[in-house]
Amino acid sequence: MSEHVRQGEAVEFQCFGRRMAAKLWGDADGKPTLALHGWLDNANSFDRLAPRLPELNLIALDFAGHGMSEHRPPGVHYHSFTDIQDVIAIAGLLGWETFNLLGHSMGASICSELAATFPERIERSVLIDGFIATGGVTMEERIGQNRQAIEKMLTAGDKTPKVYPDLQTMAERVTQATDQSIDAALTLVQRGHKPVAGGVTWRTDPRIRFPTPLRHTRETINLLLESSVSPALLLVAEQGDKWYQGEIPDAEAHHPNLTVQRMAGPHHIHLEPAYVAEVASQTRAFFGLSKTSGDIAA
């Protein structure tokens, strides 16, 4: 391992004419690893886990429209397809022919889809409480969401984000809407806010909340997963999100190299101080790292 271990240093990439932001962690000479955060989150999602993986050359991205990354152009929808395209483009800018994936929630779903779409590029994936799934959306609902997505986009400029007096109030609102602790919420809010008149508001593009068009069916997901060849570890948070968990048996039946490990804890299990050490231990073991080098308090 090189002498300099990076601790969340800022970096930016130009991707299809947009600025995408990220944080650098660990050993620049280590195994290339991209960390992908969840829906409405940002790269700070890995602030507690990444320091426990210092041997990796880990880059935690802000997806388009999240964190410090620029938003997609007017009229362009947010979709896993374009997120995967961004990730592959950034890997190309880095000169990474193959790399590991580390994802949470939506980021984990994107990781599992990416690994199936580009199986020759991915070596190993650790997926934290998320996996590609329909979420129970029916064919009829999927068709309806296509129309809703267009209608929402046509009126995208009609709403303004809510303003909060300070970061503490914003973080408290997050804890009311999710199962996050105030510690976890404050970590994400630090990168996810911007100052405005009267206080602070979200940097996140409001269009991310629009219905997702052109969603996969269960049949297409099954076919995709059969193309996966790299080993994947799915860490299921027992008190976490349920949208994908009912489809885990389908994932196991069609993914040729998937290990499922259930753990006690909430959805942001990798960001919560009480649970991150166990997530780090599982991640280190799966990536083949030593048992001792990651014992870093974060």
C-alpha cells in the first residue's frame, strides 16, 4: 500500500458535457473500485465505510443530479440506463478496464444491472440493501408511469424546493421521513445542501422524484442476471428497504454467482455508526482484503 492514503479528497470529471463530482478514498495504487450511492443521497454516503477500506482505490461518485454533480439537461429523464452510461464513461476516463463495485440502495441496484450489462468489466460487487428489481410494479402501472413521467417533465419548472433555516432542521426532516439517525442524516445533508435566501435547500434535482419511465420487467431482469459472471455479495439490512427483498429468490435463481448475507440494521447500515464495522468486515472479506488493515475508526 502506498504511503498516502486519501481521505475523501474532491475530484471532478467531465462526462458528456456535464460536471460530475466524486471523492477519492484509499490507496491510488489499490484495486479500482467505484462506490455508488442511493436515491437522493450523495457521495458522503460512504464517509464512514470508505476509511475502513484503505487498500482500495475507491472513488465515491455523485450521480447526475445528486450532491455536487450537475443536473441533467432540461427534458432529460433520470434512469438507470443513463447512470450506467455515466459510470462506464468515467471508468474509461480513469483508464480502468476492470474494476470493483460498491453500491447502496439505488446504487446497488445500478451496480447489479451494470455488472450484468458489462460482465467483462466487473470483478466483484458488494451490494448494500439494494438489487435490481421491479419493486412490485405491474405492467399496467409501468405504462402509466411512462405518461406520468412526461407530464411531470412538462411542468418541471413549476415548483421550488423547500427552504430550511439551517442544516440541523434539514437533517431532522430527513430522520422524520426515513429510518436514518441524525448522525447519518447530517453526513448526507452536508454535501446535499446549498445556501439560499432564508436558509438552505437541497442541491438534488427535483426531477429525480418523477416517476421512472421504461422500467424493466421481471422477465428482462431475469435475462439480464443470467449474463452476470462476477461474484456479487448482497448485504440485506433486516430493518431496511423492502421494495426489492421479495424478489431476492428470483435474483438467486438467475444470478450464477450471488451470495446473500442478512444483517441486523436499518437501510443506511453502512453509514450508521453502530453498524458500519460489520459492513466493513463483510466487505473486506469479500474483496479479499486483510482482516487487520481496515480497523480504522470512522
